[in-house]
Amino acid sequence: MNISISTMGLYPAKISDVLDFLERVNVEFLELVREYPYHDLYCDDFNSHSVALSIHAPISDINIASHIDNIRRASIKEMEETFRMANELDAECVVVHPGKIPKMALKFTDKILKYNTQSILECKRLAEDYGVTMCLENMPLEDGLLYSNLEALFDFSQENDVKLTLDVGHAHNCGYSVEEMFESENIRHVHLSDNDGSHDAHMALGTCDVDFEGVFHVLESKGYDGICTVEVKSVKGVYDSLDYLKNIKRL
């Protein structure tokens, strides 16, 4: 498996500085969160460095399950722009969040769930049109967020052949064991962060309660050869996570 770093922990450094950082820490994989200042990048931005990419679709102001048609359509358009960028940059996959239930829509959740399904399948089709792999991500326990329930996500994935990003921190926050986190055969991408189970904290690996030794043991037993992205909230968290991975001989 390959260790990657998300731009989340390096934000808002210029992409040239991000690439220099990767070189200094000897990491060859990067996950771009496609929000400013990483929303409009081209191959030329990476010519001076050898790096393999994945892309996280935008999160801010996005809801692919919105009951407001223009917001839902605009959110899907942002997904399509991300697939276009992934094709241009030869990125391995695009991470997409499912939709969420707005407070004003709590009385008609069936409609939101229907929109969510329709939008995910439309995004999958668009990703295929651009020749990239969309990986739908599981969510933490937070009001309105869909697919915090792994069983429901795994069932949907199996029924619709949708590939997945398994976010370990989100799954831990939802109370799942390491073994339960990886029961789906459609997991193609992994996010790594730590928390104490009470909320989605995106702390450095090894600082809280997630059993990362168990995570890597399960991944290796399944022959996982994809990307594991360190998705923490600060530069210090990135450094601490890389040190932890070296200490447990995973980097």
C-alpha cells in the first residue's frame, strides 16, 4: 500500500510549497482537496516533481442531495469539474461525499434519500465518462450526514457497483471495529486520522484511540494495494503522523 498526504493538513500553502514538502518528507503521493487554492491546477503545476495524485471533490457549500434543485445541480457540476481535473492530472481516484439532509428537509427525508441516490449514480456515470474512478466516502456521526452507517453504505455499494473510500476516523467515531470497517470488497481508497470516538477530530495518527496496527493488519490480510491518505488538520499533525508510521514500520 502507498502512504499519501492530504492538502487538508498543509492548507493553504501554495502547490509548489506542498510539492517541496512532499519531497522533504520522502512521500510520493498527494491528495488534493479541490478547493481554493487547489481548485484550478494543471499538469504544468506538477512538472518539477514526481508525485502520484488522488483528488478529493469539494466539500464547502456542496450538497448533492439538496432539495433545492439549483444547489443540487451546481453540486453535481462541481463533481464533474473534479472528474475533469482528475482526468487531466491522471489522478488515481476522486473522493466524493454523499449528500446531507438540510434542517428544512427533515420532514421529507425520503425525497432527500432519493435525490442522494440519483446524484451518486449520476456522478458515477460522469466519472466513468472522464475515465476516472469515483470513491464514495463514509461519513462521521453528525446531524444530517448520510452514510455514516457502514452496513447501508456497503449494501448500496454492492448493489450499484460504487467504489468506496473508507475513512477510518469517521468509522471509529461511529463505533465500528477495525474488522467491521473493511468488510466491503469495494474499498479502493482509505483515509487515516485519529480521534477518541466522541467526534471526528482529524488528529494525528497514534494520538488517540484508533487501532492503526489493526487497520494495517486487516488491509494487508486483504491484499490491499491502494492509497492510504493521512488526512489530518495541521502541519504538526502531518509530521506526527509520519513519525508514527515510521515507528510502526509502515513508511
